[in-house]
Amino acid sequence: MPNPHERNARFSLLLHRELARAVERDPGVLARARRTILRWQAVHGHSISAWDEWLKLLDAGVPAVVQVMLDEGENASRLRQSSPFAGIVPNRRRWELLKQSLNEAL
């Protein structure tokens, strides 16, 4: 049985697969993610390296963002932990993905 970190990583990957489809359908989602990062920076009075990396990816466009969302490597997993795409996937769908990740873990 996977440990909690592995389950969380699996859920994050499933969620970001869904987000990748949303970004491909509507590239305007990137502007929303940028606003989220800028808000986080303003609230905290500083930035963290992952936010800066996301801003560079957002500047690079849809293909670069989607690549990170779908990548199963450690660096992409680390970036997904600071994902600026909160609120894009409706809660009902998030719950479905969480259940899927838990079922896959069994």
C-alpha cells in the first residue's frame, strides 16, 4: 500500500492531468494562474523559487505548462506542490479524482 506522500503525489498528478486539459481548452487559465501567484507574492511580501519557476513556465506558454503538469518526474512533482491553478477544477471533479487516486492505490 502506498504511503501518504505517494497517494498525494498520485492525486496531484491526476488533478494536473485534468488541469492540462483545461489549459489546452482555454489558454486564458494561464492569466488566472499568473494573478494567483502575484496575489500570493503580495500577501506574503516575497516570492519562493517555485512561484518564480511557474511564472517562467507561464511566460513560455501552454506547451511548457502542460508538459510540467503531465511529467511524472521529481521536479514536476515538486512544482505541482506549489501549483497556482487552485479553483480551476470544480470541487465535485476534485473529489472524483481523489476517490480515483485512492482506489488506484489499493
